[in-house]
Amino acid sequence: EQIYDHQGNAGTTTVPLLVIDSWEHAFYLQYKNVKADWVKAFWNIANWQNVAARFEAARTTPSVL
């Protein structure tokens, strides 16, 4: 689920497994205006064990949505 602004930033129809901040303040100082490079770097630092644990919990827990 994509969030479009800072005010309505709570997902309502999904369980977040992995969240990425792609607003300019997250990447601009290091990556300037090359957001694609920031996203590529993010994939290398994501905690995939945590993502897998969140997926398993979401998959096995009854939905409350």
C-alpha cells in the first residue's frame, strides 16, 4: 500500500512487511536527485530476517483488518 502524504500515513488495508521512506529528506544528502540509487542501496541494507518474520506472523495470524 503506497502512502501519498505525511498526514494520511497509516495503512488501512494491509499489514506492513517492509517500509521504505522515499521522500527526499531520506536520500537527498547522499544520493542527490537519483532516487533509483537510493532504492537499490536500500535493498542491500534491509533486514530480511525481520521481513520474513513479519510475513510469517501476518500469514499465520487471523486478519484483524
